[in-house]
Amino acid sequence: MWNLIRGGTEGQCARVAMGLAERGHVHRVAVFRREGFFLDRVEAACGPVIDLGIRRMFSLETKRAVVRLADWLREERIDVVHLWDIDAVIFGSMAARKAGLPYITSRRDMAQIYPAHKIAMMRYADRRAAGIVANAEAIKAMLESEGRRLVRVIPNILDLAEFDRQAERAGAWAEAEARIMVGMVARLDPEKDAATFIRGLSLARETEPRLHGVIAGEGSDRPGLEARAATNGGKEAFTFLGEVDEVPALIRHLKAGVLVPSRNEGLSNTILEYMAGRLPVIATDCGGNRELVNAETGWLIPPGDPGELARCLLELAADLDEAEARGQAGRKLVEHRHRADAVCKRFALLYDEVARD
């Protein structure tokens, strides 16, 4: 894995490794950057986290690092290698083949933002893998349309006990009760398209001025988004929080969660957190979003459509009881499909199956 930060694929890798280690499966973890929220906890559960020392795509040192990784896999008597992100798939598959070990690749988004050379190398690794794990049916369908086989869908983990504990902590995001707070938690980069959120909420405020947008996250688009927000209602309409570590505590103060990516989305951890917090969700019909969001749990809209987003926000504001009911349905979905014990069991079965073969 690249590193062990809290969110995204990194956090899912950490949770699966720790969850299986707690259930008696021996795991070892190797990363490109020995850093992140879960580093100490992963080491406590799985043993020392190895820094691969890979810093560049093509270099002599990278070739040496692949050889060191292959040697380490043999020394640790690894049975199965699971490669979690695109860089791990590229270089880890080289090391696994050199060590003579079966490996599993992961596909956790629609691969629409990567350069052509990385996609080609990832596909080469997929074709030689003992299995491919996707976290959404949309990704599986894409892979199978491209001729990939042995694709298994295993969804993301959402630790509800941990989420609920964090949600009880006091947050600094409470606003006047007269406002209808709607939040978007995301990296502020082009594919997440926060500009559509800003424009859609601004349109809705022309009819319902109580609506207020809360944007949590950092990224290259933030300066431009803040400038856009300033001309669409300013501080009366939007609050930018920057990076937020305790998202569950923030969610407690919201009436809905919004995620409107234009492309590339797999199964969204952010949407799962919204649902765990009993928020109705407004999301674009992109990647795996439709596997979580429907008429029972929220609203699904076309990408890049601020007018439709505004319509959904007005529907939300007009019937907050109905919105709350959709949020409760989302919580039940998470409880049913995304508990750590059930997800970890599916990974354990896959690893055992590959090791036996």
C-alpha cells in the first residue's frame, strides 16, 4: 500500500489487515511511505511495517527495491500477496512474480484519472493475478467488459462502533439552528467537482435561504472554490473547514451529505460515513454511487448538474422528516453490508482459496 492514512484505499487496507490479524491470520504490511493515521495500530497488530523505499516510477533504485521486496516475501514465508493501490499493483506484482508467489490485485475506482503507461502496467499485472478484488459492482462490470476474469466484489468496511464513538465527541461545527446545514467531505480536486455543489446550493438558496454549505477537505481546487463561493453568497452561504480528522463529529451537525464526483468513483467511504451518521445522501450517478444511493437512502443526480442538485436540496428542505427517514435507511444499509466482521471474513476466504490453489 502507498501509506496508512485514515481515508480511502489506505484506510481500508489498514482495517482489513488489523481485522484479520485480530482473528488469528498472520499479516505483514509493506508501504511506499511509512506514515499515516493507522501506522502504530497496524504495527501493533501485524508487526513492523516495511518501507519499500520506492520513490520513482523508473530508476535503478526502484529495480533494487523490487528485488528487496521479493527477498522479503520469501524470508517472511508469505503465501499470498495482496496489492491494494495502483503503484502497489505495478511494483508488488513484479516482486511477487520474482518470488514465485500468487498475488491479488485491487481495483477500487474506475481508473479514469491515471496516465496511460500506469493503466497498461496495471492491466498487465491483472492478467497474471490469481484474483482481482473490486469494491463495487460497477468496477467488476467494467473489468469484465475488458476481458478480465476472476473478479470478486468485496465492499468497504465501516466500523460502526468506532464511528459512533467519534460522533459523540464535541465538534466545533455547530451553527445556528435556523440553518439547514448540508455538507460535502472530499478532496478538493477536479474529479470531485465541488463547484457543482457550490452552484447547486446557491441556486437552491434563491428559494430557501436557510440552506448553508459546509465543505471539508483540502486540495488544488480550494482557492478557486473559495473565490466561487464568495460570489455565490459568501460566508452566509458557505463554510470551508479544511481537512477534518473527526468526520463523524462533523456529520452530527448536518442535515444531508453531498458527493458529486464527475468520474472515477468506486465505492465511496465518504458516502458510507454519511449513511453511518444517518444522513440522507445526494450523489452523482458515477461509478459505485448507485450501489449505495437510491430513492430510499437519498437522491441520485447526473454529474455536473447543479440545477438537479438544487431541486434535491429544495425537496430536502421542504420535508426534513422524510429526509431523516432516508438517513435511517442508509444507516440500516451500512449495518447490513459493511460491518468489519463480515467483510474481513470474505477476505479471509479469498486468501485461503488463493493459497490452496
